[in-house]
Amino acid sequence: MESKSHDFKVRSGQALKDPFLQSALENLSLGFVESRRKCAEALPEFEALRDLGKNIYDHTLENLDFYLRRYEEKVIESGGHVHWASTPDEACRIATDICDQAKAKKVIRGKSMIGEEMGINDALDEAGFETTETDLGEYILQLAEEPPSHIVAPAIHKTKDEISDLFQVYHADRGFTERQTERTALVQEARQVLRESFISADVGITGANFLIAETGSNIIVTNEGNGDLTCTLPKVHIVTAAIDKVIPSVEDAMVLLRLLGRSATGQEITAYTTFTTGPKRAEDDDGPEEYHVILLDNGRSTMLANEFRDMLRCIRCGACMNHCPVYGSVGGHAYGWVYPGPMGSVLTPMMVGLDKAVDLPNACTLNGRCQDVCPVRIPLPKLLRAHRTWQHERKFNSSVFRFGLGIWTFFARHPNLYQFCTRIVMSVMGSLGRRKGVFNRMPFAGGWTQARDLPTPQGKTFQAAWRAKQREKKQ
């Protein structure tokens, strides 16, 4: 999928002016954030589980080649097939080839961020397959021809009325002529339409929350049960996963599942947690006749060997973006690619190129909330600063930005001069803004004053106040 991350400033400006999006984002902060807090506080060992989850992934990444080989061996033992892909295009070719060999016409998909990363829907459509998303949020976005705006709740930016309008247009030929306005009625309507897709599909494609090396199993977690039907009813099941999804054992999976539900949606565990291991066996009542796993690298081997390895611990819970003030202001589409929020601002430059995602590492206040809530303790602010360092070294920043940073560097290296100039600037600003108490406009600060007033400096500078405080302590 082509990146459009260089449009972040334009996209974010449009998002800030969208009243429907702003309303939806307010609901996000009231929902997931509070639910996660309550659920974490109710589990005394939650912080210890975070440490354990981090240790599990650190060990796995240190021995990733071993666990990947072991996982492949177990999948083959169970009757499945493992395919390796370096790039999204290669992964898509493998998937379409499997569908061709199965003589498939209809393909259904369970929710999967790796599928979005691959751009698999576009590839299947171009290859002539009829593809249907089965997750309700993803299905809504398929009708709207939009990408997800959140990795857990993909259609969180959509209002109930917008969804109702979509269903009225696309479901009319299915016999649904009356416009539904209630949530339960909309859900029921979607279920009836999707039921036909489940029954008639030839191939089902799912993602993977975790891959277990010990057993060759794939785990998916959902709240709708669509994943179960997607991997059970069609005669061919394709699992798409990144190489960093593998973990050593079922016991390790239990730890990570306890972290995932609480961090993502504030649930002790999701409604459906499904293990699949290979194709249908003789004694099984249902299941696919063929079982394929496509393992995608897409830059992860490079990350494994550099300072961004910590990012490979990510379990895609979305907690970082739920707590991010930037994401909470502009939503997911502003980021221009598959992964939004803090985790996306780290991942996207590694996958599409830092020069194509130059704005994303700077779309962060470095307040640290993302690191505070990450279930596997990924140091996201540190990684974003590393990207900024790379940008500066490669001169990807604008000349104006570099000039301003040069001035700041000069003053930062001369603290006495900095403090002297600060006192002068504060004195002048205090005099000019004394009458109103705020500045509505300010040279070189238009990015601030076009959205909010700049308060007039009052009282002492921070350095002067700090020195006074220290003197009081000595008295």
C-alpha cells in the first residue's frame, strides 16, 4: 500500500475541522481509556504481567530464528503449509496463487492489520476474486471505501447515521428496503448479509494475534465470532502474520492474552479467543481442507538488528493511541498509512522510508503516556527521538526547521546568554500583552495562535523561580 504520510499536516488540519470526527474521538477517550484503567487496577499483578510480557518478547526476539523454524516444523507436522514473504507484494502474490489453485471465486477476511499492511484486499480484487470483510467495522469501511482509523476499532470515526446511510445504499438489493437507525437493528442487518458470505466462501483469510512455536497454532481474538467462521467454514484457510508474532509456548500466550484484552478494550478477555492448528483432521466435524500460513518480514529483520527492536514487542492493542493527545485530536486517517498513533509513527518510517514519513516522528509531544500504558513496556518516546535524530542526520527536515534548531542549539550551549535573553523577551512580552493578558497573533508562532491564544508571561522566569525555591530550602 502506498504511503501518503507526507500529507500529515494537511490531513491533521482537515481532521481538526471535522465536527463528526471530533465527536467520535471524544467518545474514544471516555471509553477505552477509562475501561483500561479500571480493568488494570482490578488486577493486582498487572504491572508484574507487563514485566513478564516484555521478558517473553525479549527472549523470543533474541532467538527469533529458532522459534520461527520450530513453528514452521509444527505447522508442517499438522498438515499445513508455511510460505515466507519479504515484501507485501510477495505476500499478496502468494495469497492470490493459493486462491487460484483452490479455484476460488469468493474470499472472506477476518480483521487483520497485517492484511492492511499487505494491501491484500486490493490484490484480491485486482486478481478477480469477490472479497468480503467479515468484521463489522471493517465491513462498514469496505462499503465506504475507507481504510481503518484505529487498529482495534477500525470504524470508530463513523457515526451511526453514516452507517445507516451506507447500509441503505448497499443492502437494498438484499431485500433491506427500510432504513434502520438503531444500533442493534444495524448489527442484525449486517449479520444477515454476511451470513451468505460465510456460507458461500471458498477461502477464508485471517490474521494472527500470536503464533505458538510449541504447537504450530495460530491465535486470534475477536468480540464478534466472525474470525471463527472465517477460519472454519471455507475449504481453505490462509493465516497472514508478521514474523514477530511468534512466541514460544501456550503458557506464554496466556500471559499475553491477559495483557491484550485489558489494554485494548478494558476486558479481562475478549469474547472469542480461537486457536487453530492445521487443516481438518479425520475426526473433526468441521474445518478447512487446506491450511496455509504466510509469514511477512517487511523490514522487521532490519528492525531486529537496530535500535528499533523494542518495537517488535508490539501486540497491537491500541493503548498507545487511545492515550495519545495527538491521535485524540486528529484520529487515525491523518497519519496516512496503516498504523496510526505513536506505534505507527515508529513503524511507518521503518516500513515505507523515513523520507516518506518525515512528519510522523514529529507528531508527538513526548509526554510519555504511550510508554506508561504499553502492556509490554515499549519505550515509544525514545524510539521517536531516534527517528528525529536520523532525520536530522540525513537532512530530511526543512531548511527553516534546521535554521530554527540551530539557533536553539546555540542558546542551549550558552546558558547564561539564554537566561539573559529569556528575561528580556519575557519583559517585553509582558509589557506588550499586559492589557489583554493574551496574544491573539504572534510572529513565528502562527501554528499556536491560529488555534488558541498565547498567554502573556507573568511573574518570574522558571530559572529565577527555581533559584528562589532553592534559596528557601537552604534557609
